[in-house]
Amino acid sequence: MTYLNESILTVILLAPLAGAALIAILPDRGKLPAWIGLLTTLVTLGLTLHLPAHFVLSQHGFQFETSRLWIENPAIYYHVGVDGLSLWLVVLAGLLAPIGIVASWNAIHQRRKIFYALFLVQQTAMLGVFLSLDLMLYYGFWELSLVPMAILIAMYGRKDGSKAALKFFLFTFIPSAPLLVAILWLYANTGTFNFADLQILIASGGLPAGPLCWVAIAFLFAFAVKVPVFPLHGWLADTFSEAPVALAMVVAGKLGLYSMLRFHVGLFPVQARALAPWLVALAVIGLLYGACLALVQRDFWRLLAFAALSHLSLITLGIYGLTFTGWDGAIYQILNHGVVDGSLFLLLGILEARYGTSQIACYGGLAAKVPQTATLFVITSLAMIGLPMLNGFVGEFLILSSTFTGVNRGWAVAATVGVILGAAYMLWLVQRLFYGPQSPLAADKPASDLRLGELLILWPLVALMLGMGVAPSIWLPTIENRTGPPTLKGSITLPQPSLSLAASGEGQQ
Amino acid sequence: MNPGDMLRILPEIVLTLTGVLIMLADASLPANAPRRALGWVAALGTTLALWASLWQLSLPAGTAFYSTVETSPFTVFFHVLICGIVLVVLLLSLDSLPAESHNQGEYYALVVLGAVGMCLLTSGIELLVIFIALEISSIATYVLACYRKESGRSPEAAIKYFLLGSFATGFLLYGIALAFGATGTTQIYELSRLLPTAQNHTMVLAAMALMVVGILFKVSAAPFHVWTPDVYEGAPSPVVALMSTAPKAATFALLLRVVYEIFPTLRSSWAPLLWCVAVLSMTVGNVAALRQQNVKRMLAYSSIAHAGYLLAAFAGLGPSGIAAASFYTAAYAAMNVGIFAVVTMVGGYDDQRSMIADYRGLIYRAPLLGGLLIFFLTSLVGIPFTAGFFGKFYAFSAAVGGNAIWLALIGLLNSGLAAAYYLRLAFVTVQPAPDTESFAKVATPTVGVAVAAALLFTVGATLVLGIIPTQALQAAETGAHTLQVPANDENPAYITEGTQQPRGNRDGIE
């Protein structure tokens, strides 16, 4: 078992690649690539479930670690490991992959081979981002994740794929230039890319403060574009409305938010604290702005994009409140966002496939014709707006309450207004799609309700939303067992609200 | 001179013999006989030369022919690189030159003889030998650029290339003359020993500036780049694959020698010059490439930008800069030869389909070529796990190590800009082609054995340099250390001390 524990992360990384290679070798016949893709992602999901099953709660720091020298000079290690922060994100990535495959099952008619092979490569890159503990390895996966995504958006875009793909690629690729320079600067001054070593070296204060501040900003900038944080969200709406459903589910949020927590707040706690007020303000603005724009969208993909901006801003708020409760809430909310958004994308993708349009105005009164879709959509929407007993509530509550008590009441109130606006646009969307008078399109077009395969995916997701809402205690203890920034632990005495809360959070553990 | 000296130029001898053999065979074959076999002879000779270069590693590093050439891990690194490029280009030409072309013998002979010049350029340590070597390689490339003389563009390209190229060699020669005037010698080690004590500082500065400018012309760095797009557009694609990589690698080796070995004391003068040229090259190259509609012109501007990235490595101090620059030439060669191989196959010998629009839907017509094109483009963008990434990574980390953080930042932002045009081409190849008449007529390019081998080599090299670059990097580093660079240019005493050591006794040699 120890051997398996040591190599499990490598196996998780290689499994999708092996699937991609198999798809590339075998002929492009019928649904063969899709079946291989489904099988690979299910195996990967099974492998990722090994992690929570064998995660030792009492043990601090990274687990399942593997570290091997990859390149001697500069010393780059193949160093992977998980802690409470990344553990469930890895599982989430594993979970969303088969959902993505099912969502593409009927949507991708041609060139399946390329699609599924690249989809699996993208999977490896994403898992690599969550698992890497060496900055260069991390950067490698971070960049690699862009390519399959961009090519697939260009190939399968709904209207003008290449334009959206180019926009997406440049928006995320150009900010990673300062990121790489910052990483190189860190290496030139410390001689290591190792996350844990860097954390200690930066905390010890041996590095010049001025440049370090710029390094922290470069890190933040790259991540903020990827999340996206207002006002860097220019790529989001186009990408959401062009990208195939399977990819749109994974494109926003997770990677950037995780990187913020791990590599910005985690590596540069002092600099992050200096910037935190700005980010809190931007997050709240983004939350309100996204919600307001979501209210006026005519196309449901674009509505979802601005809703995502709004929700991701809420998570950013949780992260930069710099409270332990806020971080718990943020991580929990990243998981929620993944599950809920995955389900919403799947449902809207089904609607678009059946009715051939993403214009909200064309729909209306669908509930009578496709009752199961309507039911599932309503539950998912309620989870998204944070109804108690469903998962969205737990995360939103943790973030908002920690902001209220630990950061600033004014921002907390503003954020709550944003969350209420979120309820408004979601419920209005539900009303326009499924209730009211039947639109001509809904009345004329004979469309079937959910198929068995779709139900098999959606009901478990809904069950998961309920489970995560009712029993967050299954997830939270693992999430709390993360390697926080070292300085926060040491400086409890400072009379700052966030820190006293941090101390109490520390005490509870 | 002793007989052992011959071993120090063994690769050059092998290449020369191959070239002469091909010329003689070409002349003695009947006029209408197929000459494709001569290409295989050339490939065989180049492979032998490659082996001979590797074998030279077992020689103790040292000089020959009255200290005019040397063998060291540095020269071996570039020899292997050049021979590798020439080999791939020969394989590519074997399948892409039209069978009825009766000048094939000349073509192969010129490629091989040009390689002699490039190899000698990297191993020469006497400026006059270097000058002659540069001429050998340049003249071969001028003629090769004109090879497709039935089209109007090819001679135009060749003449432009020739005029500006000879202009550049003029600069170089003038610089050599001034260096000679200041010190009374043209031997590189003597020069580096005498220059710090030379009386006429202005003359030394002028010598350095003229030599560097002459070299920058050859590597098509901005603002000396104007010939590049026209020449690349007009010359046959396999020749462009050659001349955008092999002579460039050799000339960069020369630049390394000039700035790090001859003028290390003038670092404060040449470093800002190269800084400016690097920034200008990448910016001009990338901005101009954004607007191109012709794939070969786009790649020409991209090669200007890559020369800029490479020059960024020169901001690195001592061996780290040299190693980074050497590694970049290898990484760039792998992906650039690869992409030109694809362009040759898609565009055809006579460049009938060289516009970006012609690549539309390529991946459906020819999945292999389309996939490879995207692969090489991602490498040119600099995505991790490809050669392009580590090339840039080392170049810019050398620059950051040399405290040129702005240069690294500008360079990486530029590579972000570059992604726009590389990806434009990549996305065009995945767009579904409209089923019009003109597209139906386009034949699917067939990939023969030789081209398949060439593609395999380049893909392999691009992946190996991107995933397990350790060995290549070690070779580059060993080479860099044999260039005997003072770690700190503020300390001329160290330089004199370093160069007074006998060449054979240097450490850091395998």
C-alpha cells in the first residue's frame, strides 16, 4: 500500500495521457473514442477517490508525495503531493471529466478522435496544476492546459470559434509571461523551485522586499485573469458561449482560485495582506457587476458566464478576506461551483442540443414538455443561489459570515446584495425557460426529455449537492488540514480582526 | 603541423570529400540519369561527419594547424547540431525536389559544402579562417537560394541575399582589420590577451561594433533584418529550412566567441547594444509577423523574433549565457526545421499553396501534417514540454540571472504576442474547409520515407529537448565552460591569467 500511496499521483497524471495515446492510435470509428474517453475518465475518477480514502487527517503537510529530480540545472523536480486544499479539487476534476464526456456524447459528431484525445490531455494538465509542488512543473502544466482548450474551442466553436479561442489563449497566455519572470527571479535569488522551501525562504524575510512585492503582483495578475477577477474578465463571456460544454465547465474558476490560495496567499502572505483590501473591493464589484450583467443577458451561455464571474468573485472575496473560515468557505465553494456549474452546463447543453438555440426569449413553458429537465434545473438553480440544505448555502454562508465578522461589514452587506441579485437572475432564468406561456418553439418542436445516460449523471450530481449541503462535515475536516502560510500562524497577537479569527480557527483545529 | 591535426578537422574533411564526390559523380553521370541517389550519398556523408564530430569528444581538447582551429565540447556541440540540421534538410530535399530537376547533384553538393563552411566557422579560432569559413557557407547558401531559378522570385531572393550578405561580410572584415590594427594579431586567444592592454580604445570599440554588426546582419536581427522575408519567401522551402537554422547556429557560435572570448572586457559596451537589438528584433519580428498572409513570410518574421529571444541569452553572465544561447540554437533548429518540413510538404516545391488561407482544413486533408504543424507551432509559441519552452526558459533565466529582468519581461510578453500569429495559423488548419472546387483539387501531400524520417527526427528532437533536456543542456554547459569566460568581466587580471593557460590543460572537458 505504501508503494501505491507513493505512486498514485503519478498514475493519476498518466492515466488520461494513456487514454489519449490509445485514442490517437486506434481508428476513428463510430463512438469508439468516446467509449475509451469515458472508460479512461472513470478509471481516473476511481484513482482520485483513492486519495480521500487514504488521506491521514491527523498528519499535517503534504501527503502521497513523490519527488524526483527531473532536470539538474536549474534544479527542477517532478514533485507532486496533495493536502487538504488540493485533495478535493483533484477529486472534483476527476468527477467532472466523465460528465464532460457524457455532455459531448451526442454534441460532438465529427472528428471525435481529436476531441477526446485533446480532452484527456487537458485533463492531465489540469490535474498536474493541482498536484505540482515544484513551481516550474506547476508552470508547465498551467501553460499546457491552455493548448488543448484553445484548439478545441477553435475547432468546435459554435459560431466563431477561432476568434474566441485566440482571445482566451492570449488573455491567459500573456499574463503568464510576468509569472514566468517572477518564478525565474525567485529561482535566481533562492536557487529553488520547491514550494515548501520557497514558502520558508520567503517567510524568513531574506529576500529584498521591493522586488518581492512585484513578484507577488505578477503571480496575482496571472491568476486573477484566469479566475477571472473583475476587470480582467474580458475573455469569459466569449469563451462560455463558444466553447463546447465539456470544456466550458472546466475553463473558469478552479485553476485560478486554487493557484491564488496556494501560490499567492500561500507563498506571499505579507504581500497578499497588503493587496487584500483592493482585492476585496474588486471582488465585491465583480460580484455585483456580474450579477447585474447576468440580469440583462439574452443568451443563456452569456448569462452563465456573468453568473460565473459573480460567483467566482464571491470565492475571491473569501480568499482575500484572509480568514481561516473564509478560506474553508472558499475551497468549499470552489467544489460547489464545480458541481453546480457542471450540472447547469449539462442541462443547458441538452436544451440547446434539443431546441437548437441559446436565446432565452425563444424558450418558455418547457416544464410541461420536459418535466424531468425542469425539476433538475430548478434544484440546481436553488443550489446555485444558496438555498439552505443545498451545497451553495454552506460555502456562501462561510464566506459572507467571515467577511462580516472578520473583514468589513460594509463589503459583506454589499456582497450579500450581490448574492440576492444572483437569486434574482437565476430564478428569472428558470421562470423564462420553463414556466409561463409556451413559446412557439417549445410548442412546435417535439423534444424528448432526459435520456437514461443523462439521468444517470444528473441525479448523482443533485444527490451530491444535497449531500454537500446537509453534511459539510464530511468535507470540511479534510479541507481544514492544509498547509497554510507560515506567517499567519506566528503573528496571532496583532490586533487585526482577521487574525484573531485566524487564531480561533487555529484553535479549533 | 602534425598528422594528428587532421583529426581535429575530421568532420570537415568527411564533408568536403562527400561534396567533391557528389560533384564528380554528378558530372560523370549521363545528363538524363536520375540523381536522387546522390542525395542519399550526401545524407550518408553527413551522418559520418556527425559521428566524426561525436568521436572528437574523445580527443583531448586542443588546437591544430598553428592554433587556427580547435576542438572542444563547444565546437562538437555546434558540429553535431549543424550536421544534424543538414542531414534532416537533405532527407527533406530527397522527397521534395522534383524528380525531373537535373541540377540535383549540384544541390546536394552545395548543401554539403556549405556545411563544411558552417562547421569550420564554429571550430575556427583565427579570424581569417573564420572569415573564409563564413564565405564558404554563405556562397553555398546564395546559390541554393537561387536554385528554383525558373520562378522569378528565387533569383530575386538570391540577389538580395547576396548583396546584403556580402555587405555584412564587409562589416565583419573591416572589424577584423581594425582588431588586427589594434593588436597585430587575428588569433582569437591572442586577441583576447592583447585587447585589454591595447592603447587605442576607440579602435578596439570600433572593431567590436563592426564585427558584431556584421554578425547581426547574418543572423537577421533587427534592424539588419530587411532581407529576411523576401529571401525566405523566394527561396525553395527546404533551403529556407537550412538557411534559417544551420548558418544561423554557426553565426551565433561566432557571436558567442566574439563577445565572450574576444571582447569580454567590453561587456559594458556590447551588452547594451545586444540588449537593444534583442528587444528590437523580437518586437519588430512579432509585430510584422502579425500582419503576414504568406506562411513563409510569417515564419521569416518569426525567425527574426527568435533571433531576438536568443540574443536575450547574451545578457546572461559567463557560462550560463553561453549555455542558454547554445541550447536555444538547438531548440530553435529542431522546431524550425520541423515546421519548414511541413511547409515544404504542404506548399509543394514551387510554393503553390503558401498563403495562410491555403492551410484551411489541412488537418482533415492530411491529419499527420496538420497535427505536426500544430505541434511545431505550439513549440514555437513556447508551450511547456516542447523544445521551444526550454529554449526560452533558459534564455530568459540567463537574462534574469544577469539582472536583465526587463529584457526577460519584454521577451516573454513578446512571446505572448507571437502566440497570436502562430495560433492563427494553427486555428486555420483546424477550421473545416469549404467544399469548393478549388479545395477539391488540392491533392493530399504524400509523405515519403525520407521526409517521414526527417519529420521523425525533428519531432523527436523537439520532444526530447522539451521533456528531457538534461543531456543537451549538459553538452551546452560543458561547451560553455570550454569557451573559458571570465565569470566577472570587471576583473581583467583574471582574463589574462585564464588565457595564458595552455589550451590542452583546461578542466571541464570530458
